[in-house]
Amino acid sequence: MVRAGLLAAVVALLLPAAAAPAFAHAGGLTSAPSEARVLAVEPPVPGLDVQAVEFGARLRLDNGTAVPVVVEPLPGSALSGLPTVAPGDRAWWSDPRITAAAARDRPAGDRLGWAVPLQVGDEAVTIRGEQYWPPPPPAGLWWSVALAALAGPALAGVL
């Protein structure tokens, strides 16, 4: 009996730790109540496409131009690991200028602008975007779906 109790205590302590490796599958992503959006590339560059992907955690740049595109750090910044994208290539990166904006707690409906400078050949270009905090979903809809999910199996069991 003592062994069974000791085993139950050890399992209760170690079981939550067993799920820890699953955190690695998120690639460092964490949930945020905001969405990143790319609004414009200024000035427009034909063949250059930039999008916010993975719910704004990273940017994707498709270089359809004939020159390399360099993602520039802010002046005086020690940012490293920013890509240089060869013509015809694609790159993804997590930019701290965007993820820092996402980490801020803001009211629903708020918007916060961000900018990422690029060097496209000899031309200075800026990706302009915003972090947007959408309103939460209506609670009544969530409760309706939750109750239907609970009532469905119960009703099937009764029938």
C-alpha cells in the first residue's frame, strides 16, 4: 500500500514534466492577442512581396527582383540573424521590431505601427505594417458551441 501511494505521488509529480518537450515544437512561438499585418512596401518595388506569416510571428519575403534584398537592423541596433535574400529566393525571419509590438498589452481595436528597413540593390525601402488587437469573440457564441458539444454526446447516449 505504501509503494502504491509512493508510485502515485511520483507519477503525479513527474507527469506534468513529461509534456515539456512539446514546447520545442512551437519554435519559440507564443500566443499573442494581436495580429501583425504588412500594409505597404515604400516605395513599391515590382517583384518584391512581403507578408506576415504564422500569425505575425515571422515575416516572409519573396524576392522576385533582379537584385539582392538585405533586411537592415535599426541604426545602432545589435540585431543579428537578419537575412539577405538573393534574387528569386524566399526568406522567413522573426523580427524583434514586430514581436516586441505584439508583446504589448493594448485594448481591443488598438493599432500600433512598425517599420522594417530593407536595402533593395542600391535603393532604401521600408516595410510598413501594424499590430492590431481585434476584439474578443462574443462570449454567447462560445458558450453556445460549448454547450452543444457537451449536449451532443449526452443526447446520443440517451437515444
